[in-house]
Amino acid sequence: MSTGPDLLRTIVAATERITASRREREPLAALEQRAGLASPRGARFEAELGRAGRINVIAECKRRSPSKGVLAADYDPVAIARQYERGGAAAISVLTEPTFFDGALEHLTAVRAVVDTPILRKDFIVDQYQLFEARAVGADAVLLIVAALEQADLVRLQEKARDLGLATLVEVHDKEEMTRAIDSGARVIGVNNRNLRTLTVAVDASFELAAMLPRGVVGVSESGLKSRADLERLAAAGYRAFLIGERFMTDPDPAGAIRSLTQLDAARAFTAREADREGPPRTV
């Protein structure tokens, strides 16, 4: 067990301070009015991630990560997102967390203006205020991290997100969190292969939790995915979508990198697994 600092707790604390500061600058009532002008497409986000017969990639725009440092010194999320859309990404994830990932809500606004692909706001959501922010800047979905939330808050934030037309990607790391996600009514569950407390990565996490995914829930494997073989194996285990960031951010041809990961052989593995899912329901 790691005895180092709990990075997740540190980021959540920073997020709470940032959100309180934003609320002072723009009261909730004013933000609600601005959010009311947007038309999020949460249902489309879920549909794109759950499409059968193909490998569905969520391609991520992020300048920096706590584990790898700066990924793109000349970070241009608009140019990157255009490449992702050209490559056939099912969805685009935009980091908006400022302190540890150099993200900004303005990055998502700029990406929304140039792509039609569904967009996930990737951040540490701990307050309903952030859901209104996500809708206001053009997001179609938000990330909810089970480890960062009490169960009542997890349920409440999902319900509010749906009321606002936003989909939720509910992220887990172990069996206990998977059970909590299922109990909360999550429709899209992401298994993060990166431990957010220690930053270690183990793709085995996705394989260990695959059997717990209920029928009808879209499973997403996140982090540490680099090759088509990775995606083929995970697709065969039951995952319908894959969130990939560093692999694309460090590639000179992001569109080509996406296409190389979503070719026919991988799609065949996915289709075969879909046929298997017509069998007896899984149990938790």
C-alpha cells in the first residue's frame, strides 16, 4: 500500500475552493440562465459509446497530467479536437481542471464551437454548480468519480445531470466502487486503470471488473491503453468504449492514430463479444 500523498483528495480539495470562487463571481441563478441557452445531447453521447460493431474511442484533449507532466507545450485543443473528429472518435473528452491538468472551461467552449462530436467535461465534479457550468459551456456529458463522492452525492449528481440533459460517465477503480456505481443507477461506467491516489497504471483492473458490468450498461476502459491489441482484448472482455489521452496527445497524427486503433480486426472482436452478451445475464 502506498504511503505517499493522496492525490485525489488534494485535487478534490482544490476543486472545492475553485468552485466556491467561481460561485462568488457568478451566482448560481445567473449561471442557470446561461446554461438554459444550451442544448446538451446526453442521449447521443450514450448512444455513440454503446454502438455495436465498432470500437468506440473517447479521445482526450489535455495539456498536462500529474503523472507525465506537460504533454503538449503548444496546446491547441481546437486543432486537436478537429483531428479527433476527423479520425472518427465517438466522443471527445476535454480536461477543464486548471491546477493539475492546465485545463479550462474556455477550452471546452472553443472545442464545442468547431466539432459536432459529443463532448465530455473531464473534471472532478463535486457540486451541482459544476453541472450547470458543463451545460453552459457546451458539454454533453460529465465525469463523476465514485472515489471522490459519498453515495448520496453520487446519486444526486447523476439525477441532476440527467435533468439537465447531460450524460454521466461514472468512474470506478475496484469492486467496491463498481458495486456503488451499479447501485447508483449508472448507465455508463468507466474503469480507470490508473490509481488516482498513487498514479500507478494496471490495465488488469479493467479485466478484473469486466464480469461485474451488468447487461445494458456501457463499459468504458480508461488509461494505459496504447495498442490495437489492448482494445481487442478489452472488447472481447465486454467493453464498448475506450478513453485514451496520452497515446493521442503525443502522436504527431492523432487522426491516423485513432484510425489505427479502430480497424476491422478490433471491430470483429467487439462484434463477437456482443453476440456473447446475448447469453445469460451477469451477476454482481
